[in-house]
Amino acid sequence: MTVPVFLHDLGTSPRLLLDGPEGRHAASVRRLRAGERVDLTDGAGAVAECVVIEALKDALELDVLRRYDVPAPEPRLVVVQGLPKGDRGELAVETMTEAGVDVIVPWAAGRCVTQWKGDRGEKSLSRWRSTAREAAKQARRYHLPEISGQATTNQVAALLAEAALAVVLHEEATEPLSRLDLPEKGDIVLVVGPEGGITDDEITKFRAAGATPALLGPTVLRTSTAGVVAAAVLLARSGRW
């Protein structure tokens, strides 16, 4: 079994108290006991390798074995995700986080069936962020992915214009994603459309911003799975995998 990872303030002391929701989960749910190993991270690359000294009711007392920093990976992978239906948004966030996507941008595309408005939008965004947090711990990621606020089409176009490589998955593209030249640094921004597809107006704006339409493969994937499959292709080709 891999060493469990928890998010916590690392401080500078040789001994730490893992308390709060993370400590409660570690002590009451995971039932970690003295002598067992855990890793703590601040989610921004800092890591503390620890061993449990004592298990309390809802916290763990830890001895820090060593500290180190994990550099942020390059190039950075940003996925713009058209809002999927139902709980498929959380599925997309979970799998892309496990794969190693660095930033996920929820996109209110023209053909999205799901609409994030008012309280519903805030709750949906909160669920995406919670899902990313838990998936990052499961995947032993020391850099948590960023889940940005909901973006409009114009905001996505601006993001594409600033990218080192801008790509839009499109069923009518002739260039395979697997053959694009990838940058060594900067942002690769990948757009995944909603179930209904990307409109002509949207693809025109994205092309004008410098994006390259690319074909993922011969089969048609749902929007909730296309992002993680495309991420796997890019992460493998970039050398991050």
C-alpha cells in the first residue's frame, strides 16, 4: 500500500500535529497508528515525510523524517472543459486530476445542456474543487490542480491567445493530436467541447486566437472522458509521463 498523503500546513517544527478534517480522517477513518508512515503536503510542492508518534481521537502526532520540495512540472497542461451533464463533470475532474492535469477551466459553451447560474454555479464549482482535492491526494500529487472560475467563450479565447500551444479537439480536424509539436515550457491549453459539440462561431474565435483544431482518435468519446484521454496523449509525448 502506498503511503497516504494529507494536505496540511507544514510549518518548520520537527514535530507536527495533523488535526482538523484531515487529522480526523487519518485517525478515525483510516485508523492510522503509531509507527505508520504518512506524507504531508501544502499542495504547492512542499512535502514532509512523517511517521506517526501517537494516534489521538481526531488527530495524529507526527515526527518529521525529512522535508523537500517537488518542482512544478513543465510544460503546464490546462484543460478547458465544456460543462458536462449531471455528475459527469466530477468524473472528468477526478480522472484528469489523477492523470496530472494542472489547471481545469469550466467553460459555459453555447451547446452546454448544464448551466451554472447563481447558487447552483457556486455549488457546482465547489464540488469540482473538492473532487480535485480528494483525487490529488489519492494520486499522491504534491501540486494540487487549479480549478478556475467558470469561463465565457471570449475568456477561453484570451487564454488560448496566451498559450505556448493552443489546441481544440474537433471531430472535423485533420491534424491528429498525437502529431502536434509540443513546447518544452509554458502552457498547453486544450479545449474539450460539451456533448453537443463546439459551434461554428466558437471554433472561429478559437482559430483567430491561434488555436489548432486536432483530432483525438477514430472513435467518438464523451466530453467527460475526452479530456483525460487527450491529457494522456499530451503528457506522454511531453515527457511528463
